[in-house]
Amino acid sequence: MLEAAGLRVQLVNAAQAKNLPGRPKTDKLDAQWLARLTEMGLLRASFVPPRAVRDLRDYTRARTRLIHERTRCWQRLEKLLESALIKVSSVASKLTTVSAQDMIKAMIAGERDPKVLAGLARGRMKARHDDLVEALDGMFDDHHGELARLLLDQIAFPGQPIAALSARAAELTAAMPAAWGINADGTTGPGAGTTPGAPVLNAVARLAQIPGISEDLARAIIAETGLDMSRFPTAAHLVSWAGLCPSARQSGPRTRAGKKGQGNGYLRGSLGQAAIGAARTDTFLGERYHRIARRRGKAKAQVAVARSILVIIWHLLADPAARFTDLGPGYYQARTDKDKKIKNHIRQIEALLGHPIAITKAA
């Protein structure tokens, strides 16, 4: 309403106003004090994307909430099966597989013989027939079947709205001139920049080149960051705004490990999903995830890869002509000093044993 009336609206971090000396707290005095601080330039405006991006954000966030609700239903279904001593999730990779769904539907229909249920397995799961028979030998009865049917109906319901939201998000993204690409003949438009030979790919296609990022995920990220990277002077500013880096905690000569900021939860969730997807690929990002996970755990590795992906996104959006190029899984290993690495291992072994050791080459 205020923007429609021609007023310039700013979204300000409340901590900036609280840290300044003020006066007794009432709504009227707070409004006067904020207006005065803004007039003197003491408040810094937070990032507010343009109207088109905010509209896109509403659709992508609604889609994300529906997906989360569907995931919660799958988790409730798994818990229901475990309460009936059905451990199919310990054999199947997940309940969303076709084989697992066929077994669940057969149990709902009244089938209780674990051998018959295990015979519904498809693909590689057929090789685990004996494990399936043991996992399906439980105490599943009619009331479990009724509850499982209700949960399956809940799981199936969001499918159509999610598809509709995805299609609408694609339409809104294609309508943004800043997201358009350029064809080889120099023409531009909603459908331009979709072929590999185009000099400038559209924004969604550029981000979709990154391992772990699909087109839907690319639109969800664009809905949170926007397309104009001039709002973030460097990639580090965008990382800090997203809450993927720790804050500085320094007092005198001591520097303490700071906590990461709250940031944008939807953006962090999308980047975390992309990081998990990239971890399953034989790429630089996948190797980086596993290398960090071995030393510091999977959680820190996921955040580190999510940060790397966001840095890549900043460069791709800041320069429309840029293309993602994978450095390869052997990039880090090829640039590691072999002699230095050997010395580090020797030093660790000597510290563990308490005496020096000597290394001789094999004959």
C-alpha cells in the first residue's frame, strides 16, 4: 500500500535501532524515533526484492511448504509401519520407491503373508528377498491399514498443487527480462538462451548447470536472492546475508568462534538440498563434501558446500555471460604438495608414538 502511494519503503534490522540511545518505548515515540534515525541516515535498509521477485517468492515458498508437508506424511507413515513391526524402510532405500509403495498398498488391501509381499519387489530389491520377508513379518492389522490409507491419501493430495505452483513459478520467471538469455542470432525474450550454443543462457539454465540444482530449485533460489547482484557488492556479502558464515567475535587479542546469523531460512534450505544433491556426484563439489565430512562431519560439510554453491550463484548472476565449469574431483588432490602431506603424516605418527620414525622407499 505504501509503495503504491509513491512512498519509498525501507525494511530495517531492529537491532540497529535498539542499539542506539532512545527514549521511553511507545508505538508513537518509536515511530518518531525511527523516522528521525532514517532522516539522519543512521539506519541501513535491508534487502527487499522488486515486486516481480516477491510474487515469485510467494509461489516458490508455497511449493516448499507443500513438499515439507508431504515429507512429514511419509515420516508419519514410516513411524506407523514401525509401530506395527514392519521394518521395510531398513531394506528399501526409502518408502517412496515403487516396490515399497506396492507392498504398503497390498497390506492395506489385506495381504499379510510376508513372502507374497516380498514377491512384489522390483529391480535390485529382488536380490534381498529374504531380508524383505523378515522385515515384513510384523503385526500389521486392519486399523494400521486404515491409518496407512489415510496417510497415502494425504501424500497424494499435494501432487497436483505442487505441479501447478511449479508451472506458475516458471511462467513468472520467464516474464522477467533480467532472467532472459540471448540466442546465437542476438535475439532475446522469454524463450531465449535455452540451447547450449547460446552466448548467454537464461538465469534458470545457468544455475541448473551447477551439480545438485534442478530448474525448480534454481527458481526457488532466484526468488530469494533476486537477479540483481549489485545489491551484494561481493559474494561474501551474499553469503553473510544468507546466514552461511559465522559472525566475528573478537575481544582484545582473543578471537572466538562466532555463531552464524539467522539469515534466510528458505534460501539456506534450498542450498542445503543442493549440497546433498551435489554430494552424490563425481564432481569438485562432491569431492569437497566427502573430504570435509571425513574430518569435520556431514553437517559442516553440507554447510561448506552450500556456501560454495552460493558463491558460484553470485558469479553466475552477476555476469550473465558466465558459465559454470566443473573443476573435477581431482582438482584439490592435484594441487596438494605431496612432500608436505607426507611430512604432516609423519609428524602426526611421531606425536602419537612418542618417538621419531624413518620412512624408506620400497624396493
